[in-house]
Amino acid sequence: MSEKRRQNNTSIITKANNLGTALFIFVVLAGTILWFSGNLHFGSRGFAEVDVKSSTVDADSTTDTGSLEEAMCEHGIRTIECDECRYEMGVVKIQPSVAKALIETTVVKDTPRTTTLKLTGQVQLDKTRVVDVVSTGSGQVKRVEKLLGQEVAKGDTLAVIHSADLGLAKAQFLDVQARLELATSTFEREKELQEISSKADYFSALSELKAAQAYYAAAERRLRLFGLDAEQINATKNEKENGLFAELVLRAPQSGTIIAQNVSTGALIDTTQILYTIADLFNVWIWYDLYEKDLAVLHNRLSSGRTVSAKVRVKAFEGEVFDGVVDLIGSQVDEHTRTVKLRVQVKNEERKLKPGMFAEAEISVPLNGSITAVPSSAVLSDEGKAFVFQQWKNDLWVRRDVAVGSKYGDFVEILSGIPKGAKIVTGGAFMLKSDILREKMGAGCAD
């Protein structure tokens, strides 16, 4: 009987042990599942427990830097000091020396309110810096000195022409020069003999002298029209025997680039032909079409004598900005497009802008009032939320969610989320963003 009771007790104990083992296994499995799912934590999660999955706290909460400092992570240390958990609070730690080398910063401040016009136009020559070169005398081209595309300085020889017109003009000049010399000599003699000569002879000599002087002046001006200077005119006598008497030198009237050439050696030319076109490409015009609705703000500023700047870009040199100035608004509206022409002057020292290129322009016009704005490069986004990185301490940077407004050129308006005077990242912010988004790639202290 006692043996049977002993066997029953043993059976009960065995069943209890089996049940305990099963319960232990269940608890272990459940705990493991909760651990890997991130729902089981040991120790105080502190501030980070409020919203771990967001990779950061709300912008209003991050303003409380005291809470950030007090929050403890599961490793039993302050979260901001934990290399594995810091990112969960939107905090990044960078050594000052590294930050100085890799990121750019600015201070949040109020800036004047502006409106930005974006226009597309075409590069054209500055018509005030373009000259057509013609010959002052007809003849045959003896040689060509300058070719299409070459740079020339004012006074450079472009071509040499054998011109009968120049030869005739020089011959006439020599003739009137001889008459002037004779008339001068006669007048001087009559002047000396005035007491014994008749007054009629004296006044006749004076009249001949004045006439000779007039003919000489006219002949000299004609030679100057051929491009001869005083020294060359005086040397005309010596050219009769050296083959240069009828040689017309075509010179550049200004410095610039030869953009058209219509002359070749041996060609017969006349005074109506354009032989060269020279353009100074140091400055170019860009013409844009401006809609009527945008006319008032520009007209008011230009009419008051204030400067309107433009930032010009072309596809050939992406990333490069050319500074320009709006200097003219057209006088009439196109009846088909309802636009008016707008001209922008742009310095082109390196000759990168070529006539015919399409060019985009951003024209920022100041308005009344001011806004809080930061460079567009400072504003990042994650799951539809815009944010910036603010320097919290010497080596700590914290994410700040912000509400953004309108975009003004390279700047974006900040409506809320960051105080004025805060130091934020404008260049290299993506490096900080990649650090705080590690959780989405499976990192973190719960792994």
C-alpha cells in the first residue's frame, strides 16, 4: 500500500517538473522574441523611450536640452554619451577638428524679404561693342594678316590692299602741298617788297596762299580718312619710289575678337563690302521675356535708380554662376506672348558665354519686411519631415524638425522649429543625417 502511494507521489513530482520545464522554455522563447523585436528593455530608457522609432524627438521636445542630458540608455549611461544609442535622440557627436574640415555652418537670422524671378533667355553680342570693318578705298587685297576667331588690339593690321583710290589721294595731296609751298614763298616775297610793290600784288599773293592752305587741309583730311596719321602723311613724298604709294593698310578700329571675315588674298573689294566684324566679348547682353505680372516690381526698382542683380547659369558650365545686372526693360509688350524684353548685362572676361547660348537667370528683388531664412542646403527631410542640424555643444549636433515656408532663390523660409541665433549645418549635413538614420538600417543598442 505504501509502495503504491510512493509511486503516485513520484508521478506527481515528475509531472510538476515537466510542467515547470515547459513554462521555463515558454518564458525563454517569449523573452527572446520580445528582445529581438525591441519591446524588451532592461534598465531605464529615459527620454529616448518616448519615441524610439522616430529616430529623433519632436522639435519642441529637443528644445529642452536638459532632458537630453538626463536621458539614460539601456547601457546604464547617459544616452548622449553612448555611441550606440545617441543617434536615437537625433544627436551626433563630431570632434571639433573634424567638423571644421567636413562641414560648413551659418547662423540663423532674419534676412530681407525678396521675390525671385526665374527666366530663360539667349546670349547676344553687346551691340555697343561690335564694329564692322570696311575699306576706305577700292582695290585688290594684297595680303591678309588676321583671320577669323583671332584676338586683335586696336590699330593692328588686318589686311593690306593695293588701292588706286589711295594712290590718287596721295598724288593730289602732293600737288596741293607743292602749290602751298609756292604760294607761301610768293606771299613772303611780296610781304618783304610791300613798300615797292603794288597792293594788288600783295593781296593777290595773300589770296593764293589762303586758297592753297584750304586745298592742303582738304587733301590732308582725305588721307586721314584712309587711316594715315600725321607721320605717315609727312612720309608720302618718300613713298613714290618704294612701292608703298598705293598700299592701303586696313587696321582694327577697336580691340576684340574677329567674329566674321569676308576677305581673301587677291580678291577685288570696294568700299561697300564688310570685310571684318570685330566684337568685344568682354561684356555680353542676355535678353529675356518678362511677363506683364512681373513687370511692376522690376520697373519700380529700376526707375528709382536702384540696382537689380541677376545670377546667370548656362548648361555648358553647370555649377558656375555669372553675375549680371538688369539694365533695360523694353518699351512695348509683345501682343502674342504678352511679354516684354528684359536685358541683363554680364561680364564675360573668360569668354565662356557665347552668342546664341541659352541662359537661365535668377533675379532677386527685395520686398518690404524680413523673414527668417536659411540656405536650402541646410534643410534635409526624412519621411516628409523637414529638419536641420543645430550645434548643441562643442562636439554635439542635434536634429531640429522645422516648418518651412517659401523658397527665395538659394534660401528657404523657416516658419518655426529653430531659434534665431542658432548655429546650423549648411554643408556636409548629409553625413550627420546618415548617422541618425542608422536605426532604419538595423543598427542600435537593442541589436
